[in-house]
Amino acid sequence: MDSALIPEGVKRCSLGRFSVWILALTAILLWGVIAMLLCWFKGLNQTNMNDAYGFALWIWADLAVIALGGGAFFTGFLKYIVGKDELKNIINYAVIIGVICYTSALLLLAIDVGQPLRSWFIFWHANVHSMLTEVAFCLSCYLVVLIIEFLPLLFENPKLDKKPFLRHLSHNMHEIMAVFAATGAFLSFFHQGSLGGVAGVLFGRPFAFREGVFIWPWTFFLFTWSAAACGPCFTILITRLTEKVTNKKLVKDNVVDLLAKISGWMLGTYIIAKIFDTWYWAAYTLPKQGFSLIDFYSNNPFYGIWILVAEIVICGIIPAAILISSGGRKNKRLFMTAIILAVIGVCINRWVMVLQTMAAPVMTFEGWFMYYPSWQEVATTILPVAYGAIFISFAYRYLPIFPQERELNPID
Amino acid sequence: MSKGSKHKVKKFGMVIDLDKCTGCGACMVACMSENNVPFKENESKKLDSITWMRVYKLENGKSFPEADICFLPRPCMHCEGDRGHAPCVSVCPAIATDYDHNTGIVSQIYTRCFGCRYCMAACPYHARYFNWRDPVWPEGMEKFLNPNVSPRMRGVVEKCSFCHHRYQLALDKAYAEGRDKIEEDEYQTACAHACPANAITFGDLNNKKHSVYRLKKNPNTFRLLERLGTNPKVYYHSSREWVRRAGDNYLKHEAAKA
């Protein structure tokens, strides 16, 4: 029934089967939408946030999806600026994942603010000293760039491709895509960094505060670095997941191998910088403020030293070592373990920079603040996952996302 | 102000004598009443209660007969940070909170705030509060709200303003009387007025004639979390060493600030 919309030379499941899949995802989406509406109409009292936890699950999810969506800017940078041409076979998917991640981040932010209708104040009454202002500007601009990067792919839909204007527009946009990729890389450097700066500039919160260069705390650079390292890992993870669901090989191994190798080196160098940052923070920054490292990893029921080990060793050093080594990348099980660990690692980093920062006591006469999210927070955080899966499902069905699909899956 | 009035920068602040504070909570009540602070039907969950002024109970952790307690009232510290870059002011993305260089007061513009709560994350004193719900007062009580203070809507952050409206009223009165200065007792916060033990002293920290100028120089005076560089304008006084030490974080081998 929808065969006219399906790209030529590829096989897709029946419309009935596709509809059932979409309906299942829509049910999850609706659960999130209900929670979202509750938060908008009844207020943030629907959450388990409180005055100690002004930032909680949503801000973590924001930071995490933006880091994971970093695959779009870094893969674009490698393809268009560095000239790694093989990556043209995965760049479309990286862009789609980026669009999903960034629109999700904006949606979560729209739910998270107490007065959503005033959100435009951040642009109109912008405070140039605030990292959040920089985040808002760069993030919005970059989303526009991502949409521009996505449009040519959208216009390649068989139906749209028949319109001469759209076909020519798509062709011409492809020609100048390097300009957008460079713009995207520039904007991403700043907003990924600014998100690190959001935590790093909090000089009243010793757990998050970092010294740095000029106005930028070290977390500024670490966040950009880790997003560039782990974003592509997320792209690979979703690609492999899509292959599993569709039961097809969609991207050749050499493409994934190249992206994984670069990610491995990025992760390896990032983790060295992270170790140095942690050491400097523990040895110099914290003692000046009257704290020692262990103060932030003891006397509470959850945040032990294990979380630091998990972030740096298990989800940092180990996946970096696997991805850097040729043998590690060739062993499928080991490879996927490394990819998953890298993704978890960056999520742990964002978690601690948001939630552990809120949890740790600063005044001597206060204790740790513990928090668990309400179902409304959980549902609204799962909402983007369902939305992303629906977006990908439609994009995969109706757009030629994977240039190698036809070659890898010939139709008899 | 009359023409030709000499402009001098003020720096309003407090000195709270912790040896005098009995923990009666009159300052908290006065503050809530003066500033139209809303309350919940059930106030047992304190983490989302709004208390611009909050009294903490500190213990020295020792057993009888050395056990000792101290009550510590904590308003907004109106941090100066480095040249006005208070922890909360510099992070607000919409300039909804501002450092007034003429008074040293950190203000909150409720109609500008869009509720991102970054300022709350930045404040180490937990002095900032979010309106998690619509402000509702028991029937009839809304008639007794202070007309000089605007109630805040759901979804914005609020905090102690050093009763800034009282400063405005004092200025208006002085202007009407042809004066260009206000006296120390003409601008006092509600908490300072209400304290039965006279533990809270409020005034211009830059004015040698004001009590706070003298009190802040006492060697037993300290500020909370000074080492973080927040540069607060609320000073505390205690003759007890353990109380002074509780004001900041120190490594085990470190001595508290003299």
C-alpha cells in the first residue's frame, strides 16, 4: 500500500506489521505525553524534585542525549572536514540520531522549566555570563544545522524525489554540506563545552567546580571531548541495534571499524585528560576549599568510590583499550561490550556532574540529599526513546538512509 | 533624593550572634508574614517548603556533659562573589537575578524568572526556593497579605530580599521629608525586627556608624563557606570554637580560621 514511498531496491516489512510496531511504540509515547501534560498543566510538583534537587533526572537526560547525539557533529566533521569518505555510509544515520537527540533535549528542557511560556526570555534577556545562555543559543542554532543536514535525505524519498525543485534542492544542498558540517562542528564544540561549563562554573558546589582557562572550566573541554568520543559509539550501537531488529546488515564492517577506531583513540585520550582532571581536582582544587576526595564518596547510601571506578576504569579505560586495538574491534562480542560501556560511561559522567553535585552536602551541618524520580519524570524521560524509535522506524522505511543496504541485501 | 546628594555605595548585610539565638523561629515567622511566603497544606516534607529564613540546628556531636547545640538562622547570604558575580547571579541565563552594586542586595525578578533553577543548583546555602505549586492561602488570609510585596507565581524561584521593599519605603519617606539619607533604624529587615533575643543586627556594612560595621570586625565573627569565594554579606558571631569551625569545611589537620 505504501510501496510508492519505499526507496527502490530495498525490502521492507508489510505495512500491517509496521503499523503494529508503530502502535506499540505510540502507546509508550502516549504514556510520556500524559506525564508531560501533567507537568505542564499541574506544574513541577508532579516530580520528585525539590529545593535541594533543582536539577535532576531531566537535566541528566538532556546532558546525556546531547553527548550521545554528538555522533552527528563528529562524524560530519570526520567526513566533510577531515575527509574520511567511507563515513558517508553512516553519516545519514548519525544525522538522524542527532536530530532525535537534540529535539528530545529541547523537549525535555521545555518540560523542565517552571514557566515554559517564558522560555524565550533566555534569548531576549540573555545573560552573557551564563553558560546556560551559551547552551541555549548554540543548541538551537545547531538543531537548525542538523535539520538542514537532514533535509536532503528527506527529499530523497521516492515520492519527494519526483519533484524537480526538491531533487535539485537536495542535490545542491549535498554540494555545500561541508559548510554546514563545519558550522555544526563549531557550534557543537561550544554547546557541548558549555554544558560542561554549566557544572564546572558552579564555584559554590565543590563537587562540580573546576578551574580552567579564561572563562572555561576544564569540564568545558572534557564534555566536548567525551561527546566526540562516545557520540559515535552511540551511532554504532543504534546502527547495530537497527541491524538486529531488521535482521539485515546495513553498514559494512570497515566503515564501523573506522569510526570505532577513531572513537577509541578519542576515548583513550579523553580518559587520560579525565584522570588528570580528577587528580588535579582531588589534589589541589578540593583541599583549597576544605574538602578531600573521599568526602564526596562516603557517608551516603549510593555514591561510593565505585561510581568513579565505573566511570573511569570500567567504562573508560577498558572500552578505549578494546576499541584502539585491532583485535578488540574484530572480536564481535568484545567490540559490542566496548561500545556499550563507552555509552554507559558518558551517561555516568553526566549523571554525577548533575545529580551527585546536587546530592553532596556543602554546608557542614547538612547531610547528603538523596532522590528518586517520580513516574512522571521517568515517563517523560522514556518519551524521547519512544519518539526516537518511531522517527527511526519511519526514516528507515521511507528514506534511503544506508547507501550500502542495496549492495549488502540484494533482492532476488 | 534631593539634588546634590552625595552618592555613596552601600553594602547592606547582617551580623547574627549565634550565642544569643535561642532557635525560637520568630525570624522565620516574621519573614514569611512580611514577604507573603506561601505554605503548603502539609508542611511535613521540608525539602519543598519555602523558608526564606531558615533556622538550622547544629550539634557538636559530643555526649553529656560536653554536648552543645547552636541554632543558626540562614537567610540569603546576598553574596558579592568577585565584584558582584555571586554564584547565582552569574549563572542565571535571563538576568532574572541581579546584584545591585549600590546596595549589595541580590534581587530576584519574579516576572523575568522562567524557572530553570540553575541559580538553585549554584547556591551552596540552599537559600533559593522554587514555587513547586500555586501559592494558596487559607480563605480570608489573603486579605492580610503585605501589599508591598508581590506574591510569586508557580514555576519561579524566590528568596530572601533583605526586605528590599522596606528599603524602598524608607527612601520614599526620606525623600518626602527632604532628606538624602536614611538612618540605620529606618531600614531594618523583618527578621531583625522580630528577633526577641536581638541576635540579628542589620545595616550598612560600609557605614562606620552602623552597628554591623563594628560587629563584623569582631575576631569571633565568621561567614559561611568563605573558602568557596562566595563573599557573603551575612556574618555570624560565636564565642564557641566548634560553631565557628562548623561555618566552613576544613581538612582534618587544618585549624579553623582564626
